Amino acid sequence: MGDVKTDIEIARAARKLPIQAIGEKLGIPAAQIMPYGHDKAKVSAEFIRSLSGRPDGKLILVTAINPTPAGEGKTTTTVGLGDGLNRIGRKTLICLREPSLGPCFGVKGGAAGGGYAQVVPMEDINLHFTGDFHAITSAHNLLASLIDNHLYWGNEQGIDSRRVSWRRVMDMNDRALREVVCSLGGATNGYPRETGFDITVASEVMAILCLAVDLEDLERRLGDIIIGYRRDRSPVFARDIKADGAMAVLLKDAMQPNLVQTLENNPAFVHGGPFANIAHGCNSVVATKTALKLADYVVTEAGFGADLGAEKFFDIKCRKAGLKPAAAVIVATIRALKMNGGVSKEDLGHENVDAVTRGCSNLGRHIANVRRFGVPVVVAINHFISDTEAEIAAVREYVSRLGADAIVCRHWAEGSAGVEELARRVAEVADSGQSAFKPLYPDNMPLMEKIETVASKIYHAAEVTADKAARDQLATWEEQGYGNLPVCIAKTQYSFSTDPNLRGAPEGHVVHVREVRLSAGAGFIVAITGEIMTMPGLPRSPSSERIFLNEQGYIEGLF
Amino acid sequence: MGDVKTDIEIARAARKLPIQAIGEKLGIPAAQIMPYGHDKAKVSAEFIRSLSGRPDGKLILVTAINPTPAGEGKTTTTVGLGDGLNRIGRKTLICLREPSLGPCFGVKGGAAGGGYAQVVPMEDINLHFTGDFHAITSAHNLLASLIDNHLYWGNEQGIDSRRVSWRRVMDMNDRALREVVCSLGGATNGYPRETGFDITVASEVMAILCLAVDLEDLERRLGDIIIGYRRDRSPVFARDIKADGAMAVLLKDAMQPNLVQTLENNPAFVHGGPFANIAHGCNSVVATKTALKLADYVVTEAGFGADLGAEKFFDIKCRKAGLKPAAAVIVATIRALKMNGGVSKEDLGHENVDAVTRGCSNLGRHIANVRRFGVPVVVAINHFISDTEAEIAAVREYVSRLGADAIVCRHWAEGSAGVEELARRVAEVADSGQSAFKPLYPDNMPLMEKIETVASKIYHAAEVTADKAARDQLATWEEQGYGNLPVCIAKTQYSFSTDPNLRGAPEGHVVHVREVRLSAGAGFIVAITGEIMTMPGLPRSPSSERIFLNEQGYIEGLF
């Protein structure tokens, strides 16, 4: 393995085309591309508006089994499949989420693919990129500042300072900011109160940016944000303190999709990146809808495993944006299936066909779940050097019994040449007209029933429990006209259940809804099960200690 | 006045050239320009390195009398003079500071010039621009996060958590963050302690970025930052917790100068913007030094009036960067001189030659002060429609008695056509070889004596007082090897004294040094006189309430 190149070395050796040339492949005139350097660009709002009459391409979702420490390679497979489709002559555009800057300095590697299936420039994409997350941070914190300023100058709206729900955000892993008391230091600094910071990807502004269809819709949604409550429990909206206009101004450029390229010079949009637990975990609607106008096939991904990511992609993003996915790819690795079959991380190197077969229960349930939405499935086995023929055969057989194909992909090592078979099969399925997409539940189902529907049909839970406070809160929101919103369940990504240690395909567990939150601007109800961390910390020896600029001015240690 | 256009209307009507064409005027190849959209760009480090053998152009500082609510127009005059010099055939490059985003949502108007003397795109320049301030915010807060993380994981360095001097920053006016208690909520969130946020321009990282000559120097200075003290009072440096490399990575692009254009398509660098009280208040050394290689004349500005801005420009920036200014322009307006002569803001509309003459004492002292540095002076009277002939004549006569010229400029209303006379005179003075620049005090003067020298020679104070604690602290720093640093005095900008109401040219006042701080990375000692606000608040009705995107997607209400 001594001569295996790191992701950053491969990325640095990429022969990138000028971003205008990538735009040209999609028919975007250079004047409608707003470059950021020579290899990144935003697509203009004017150009996007000009596309409205065009037909849509086919939308392909890449999702995965429940994540394990072994790694599944969902983004890598999304990039690889996009390159593979282009290789076999299908005009394809990839749509990815933007990674968060903060976690890069903790333990996380990059989020721009890996090996020979990457989008570049990966250093930029993983750090400041085109500034979208910074703009979201600014807009979020402007609202926070305006709230405390409103309290300071007499609180005309009568906000109950104990019930301000809007916190602040920072794109940094900083546990010290999780809970703070602000406005200390005397009268000139305002009224002290408890509050805290979340990481930027957890901001409702992020979810809003990713669901808004244009700037007008963005501003309306920003105005709809609930910042807190009055003593009579009536909600106070961002527009009540006149924050929506200035927030939209700060987000003007951030709303435009970012164009980059793969190592094979195929186009990719990388735009927006909301959390996949307290938010819906998909790239922006604007990017996806624009991509569908520009290409025959659009390959996109959703966060975490299919129980969280695909469900939200279908029930929130597709429902709200009127998208109709034509096919879904579920990514699995032999290693991760083994872990789902009960093998510890240390023992992954040994062949264990039984464990793989046991672990397939996890995959099998995700296949059935995705089909519930009417979307046909292809399984991608993201190949690792340690995989054995027998292990692969076991997966193929298991999947075949479910009436689907499991196809081995070697894009990490070989680029598009290693993913041709998957690309052919996915194109065939997408073109077949098999898909009959529909969301899991109708808009008019009561909120608690929506939660129960996801829990029983997707998680295979026996029961949903919730405190009276949570049930009352849902009832209140229904009275206030929020009953037709979809639900966004925040649950551990490691299991179908709420117990992260329960791998495989658990049945009959209980899902307890600890808390419910209303993201009125984004347009969904968040149901929180278990502890959801919205501001990560750093490890004892954070990766930042090993990140530096080398003598040539290149970034070292980032991945 | 009904048909007078606003700054933003004028800016929007600008016929901008592609930024590559602006670069071409300076001989920068398109490949060495990293575009941000079509009208903003960064100049590559590679290109900057290639310039090292070239001769330097002439450096012209634009400074001003003490600011008053009447407004002086220093940035406007800097832009106007740059356009004027280009108009008379002198190849000139303008170097400005980047404005801060936060204050735009409070009361402040834009900081990109005004009328027909602006740099564009002014909306972008005043908001996210090329992301430099966001990068500084990230780098600053990464360090803060690493400090609390170090405490959390066992505090190997033995940092005294009561003596952590590094705070956090945000580019937002948010008084609620001035003083906070962080790390609340129990053991998993760390050790609670008092801290707070400053606005990003007050960050030492900002001062460092503006004084560093290249990325290597930047990283060294970042490592030199003192983040706090151990129980034995020994300093803990950013490099002790291995933060410097990752901070430099975050600042890699931010180090490169930003190229934009004036309304008349002349080139301007807009790069860096440190506070002019607790820091030195000038644009980056990298931008200024690069500009001197690319143009025959470089027009730049310094913060506030000449007592703060020009003094720091000369004693900190020029001293450290080896710059030799060829001429200085002191900007005054009839209205501001009247206020310095005792007239209230309400009465500025009436002719008052006596008040103008009395107010000239302020101008006169700034002229004498700048000459103390060996730099010849030209006075620019930035014309307002209400100025009378007699008032202008009074200033001309006063300045003429001091052996200098006061020249009326109409760049705000007329662009470069209104500033030809000033441009001719400034070029003549700069070309004359009159300048014999030297800083006010030598490096090896004791720190307290440096403060006293500035206070007596520039402020005309009778005495400097300081608590024993401050004097002891200065002595300790001298022992630690910081004695040769320049001093950066944080004082009210409204008066030569520390009393903001004392206009004109006060004599014999006492300057009390309340506190001293060491910016070891930036390389200066800050002496704080009076209350210095490093996190502004918002007014009762912040300008954000009137900022929005109009139906064409243009920003309204920003200026």
C-alpha cells in the first residue's frame, strides 16, 4: 500500500479544465457563470430563470445502508456513478452537499468523494468554498443580534426573553459555546439570558436556503422563522422584527448553485448542506432543479443511511419541490455489512460470509423501504481490496432474491472505468419508467400519525411514545395551521432504532419522541428522539494540529 | 436636491470593465488573477513574488482632520485623487481598507467612497466581498475553540483559565456577546469561564494579516499570538497549542490583495481593515507593497484623523514594512472645520468665516504633525454645496500661512474632473523629493517613553499618567524582549485629547493610560486611554430594517 496516493495528492494532480469550459458542457454561457477563482463558479439567477421551459432529466438518488465506522463511501459512489454515466455517453450532472468547515479541524476527513472519484478543488470545497456557509452564519447571527437588540430597546413585540428559541451559529466545532449566558456586564449590554450556539449546518437558515425555490421564496421563508414566543405563547416571527429583508440580502449570492468538476472533468453542483437529523440533509432544491434542466441524468445523494436520508429526501425535499426520482442506488460495503452482522471493527480484515449474510438484513430493509416510495433500487457494492469473492457472491445472491441487482464498483481505485456496469444498470432502470414515486404519507395526516407512519413503516418500530407536552405542542401547531407540514425525525444514524448499538434490522422497538420543534421557515416539524448534538466538540488531538501550508503553499494534513 | 442620485444608484449605473481588463492595465496576466465574479479578483501569490525586482512607485497617504458628525470624506477623496492622477496621465493605483459587514446593518453607510468617487461593486465590497473577513473570523475562532478544547482535555500547557486573553469574534454588531459565560451545561461542555466577543475588525488576526509580508511571515506571527497566561504569569502562545498551521491554512486566500475598479475604471486594491484604535487602521502591507510595484503612484488612506491614523500608518505600518511615503493629503471640509470651531451640527448651513478660521487650528496641528515625520503636506478641501467663497478663502489663507496649499476638490459631484488641481499638486510634491520620512521615535526607546512621545508631540498633552499595574506590565514586556515594538494608542478619534468633546487644538491635557495590551503576533503594544468599544451595538431602529432585495434582485437601503 506504500504507493497508494492520498485523496489530496490525487486531487492536486487533477488536470482541471477552466470552470467556463465545464459550464460550456452544460450550455451555460461564460457571462452567466460567476467565477470564484478558475475552478469554481456560481450559476447566475438570470440563467436559471431562462431554463424554466425545458424538460427535466431523470433524478437518481444515491443513499446507503446505516453508516458504520467501516465507511460506506456514499459521496464517492455518487461522484463515481456520475462519471460512469458520462463515460457511457449519458449527459449527467452530479448534485452534492457542501461540506462544513468546522469538522475538518476535528477528526473528519474531506467530504468531496475519495480516491479517483472526487470533486475538485477539494481543499476549497472543504474550507471556505464560495462563502455560502459564511453567508448563512452571517444571516443567522444578524437575526440573533436583532432579537437581543429588540429586547434592549424596549421589547415592543413583547418577546418573552425566557422563550427566545433562536440561538446563534458558528461553523466551528466548539463545545464551549453549546450553552452560554449572554448580555452580561451591566445595563449597556442588555438583559442577561441563557442561550447557545449550534454549528452552521444546523441553522434553520441552512434548511431554508436548501428548500427555497428562488430569492422571493427565500425571503418569505426567512420571515416565517419563529424566533421565540410571547408570554401568551403566541409565536414571534423574524418578520415581526423586520429581519427578513436584510437576511435575504446576505444570502443573495449563496442562493446560486456552485459549479465544480470531477477528476474526470464532468460537471457537479455542490450546494447547501443541512444536517440530516434536525434537518433534511440534501443539497439545495435550486441546484437539483437547475441540474434537471441541464442534463439527462442527475445523480444526487442524501445524508446518513436511507432510513434518515432517503426518507427525508422523498418526504421533505421531493414532496415540497415536486421532484420525481427515477431510481435509487443503495451503497453498501462488505465491511459495513459485516459490522451490521456483528463483527467488530478490528476483525473486518477476515473473510466472514455468514456475518455478511446476517448484515444483509440491514440492506434488505433499506431496499424494501425505498420501494415503498415507488422508486426502483440498484445496490452498489463499493469495493474494498479486502473483499472476497465469496462475500461478494453472498450479497449478490441476497439482493437477487429481492429482485434487484448488486453491482461491484471500483470507482475509488479506477474512476469511471470501475463503475460502468453500475452506470449501465442505473440508466436502464431510470429509463424504464418503473418509478411511481409517491411520498410515504399525505400532507393532511395528523402530525403524530406522520411520525408513527415513518416509525412503523421505515424503522419497523412497534410503538411511538411521546410526553404529553410534545403531543400538546403538536396539537397547538395543528390549530395554528402547521398541521400539513412533513415531519423530520432526528434519530441516531447508526440504527433503524433509536439505540445506536442495534445494527442489522431490529424489529418491535419503541421510538420515544423527547421533544418537538417547529422549523416554520423551512417548513417541517422536527421530532427529536434521543440526544442530538447540534454543536460538535474537538477530540484530544484535533486534526488541526497536523494541518499546515507546505513550502509550495499547498495545504497538508487536511485529509 | 430631488435629482441627486444616491451612492448605490450611481454605483449601479457604473460601466464596469471585466476585472481581467483592469488587471491588464497593471500588467497582470489573466491567469494570475483569481476572479470572484466578473468585477472582483484576487492577485495570485505567484505573480506578487515575480515583482520583487521592480522599482517602487511613490506612496501618497490620504489622512484627515479629526472626524466630526459633519463628515470629511477621506475614502471618497482617496478614490477621487486616484482617479484624478490617472486623469492627468499618472499611472496610479488606489489602496483602501475593506469595510466591515456588521456595521452596515446598524447606522453606518458604505465605506467604498461616495458620489462620483467610488469603488465598485460597492454592495459586494460592503458585504461579503471576497470572504476575507469571514476567513479571519474562522481563523480567530478556531484558535478560541482550540483553547477551550485544550482546557477540556486536561490542560497540558497549564493555562490559567482565569487569564485566557483570547476572546472570540463575529462580524456583526451584537452587544449581547460583549460579555458571556461559556462552557455552561455540565462536564461535557467544559469549564465555565468569563469571556466575550469582539467585532472581527478588532481581531489581532486582522492586524496580523495586514502586517504580514507573506504566508510564511503570517504563520510565524500567528504562532506568536499570546492566548493567555499560566499561573506563573508566563505567556502561552498559539503555537504552544499547535494552532498556527491550521489558522494559516484558513487565511491562505485572504492574504491575497483584492482588485476592483473605480467608477472611472481605474484599478484599486481593497484589502484588510483593522481597527484604527486598538490596531493600526491601514490596508494590508501586501496590497500596498504590491501596488508600489505596479504603479507609479499609490494613493492610500489611514483610519480616523491624522493623530491616530497617520501616526500609526507612519510609526507602525511604514516602520515595519520599510515604506517611505512621498506626500500626504489632509482632507478637511468647511463643515467639519466649522464644527471644530464650535458650531453645532444644526447650524452648519450658515456661513461662519470666524468659526471656520477657529476650526483651522485643528487642521493646522495635523499639518505640523505630519511634517514632523518628514512628509510634505497638501490640504484637500472636499467641497460641499453649502460652502461659501469666503469660508474657502479663509482656509486657503490659513494653510498658505503654514506654507502649504489648500485645494478645493469636487470629485464627489464631478469625479476626476473635479480633482485635477489637487492631483497635479500632489504629483508635483510627491515627485519633488521633499519627503524625508522617519518615524517619530526609535525602536529602542523604552515603551512608556514611546507613549509619552506620541502624546506630547502629536496630541500636545502635558502629561501621561498610568497606573502602576500598567507601568509594571510594560516593564515586564521589556524584560521579555518586546521593548522594541512600536506603540498603538487607542484614543477617541474626535479630539487630540482623550475627551471627545474637546475639538480644535487642545493643549496641556492629561492622557491617562488605563490599560496596556500586547499584540505579540501583530507586533505592537496597545495603550488604551478611555473606553474603547470593540463590539458595537445596534441602534433602536437599525438600518437592517430598511434593507431588502427589490423585484429586480438589486439590494435596496444599504446606503
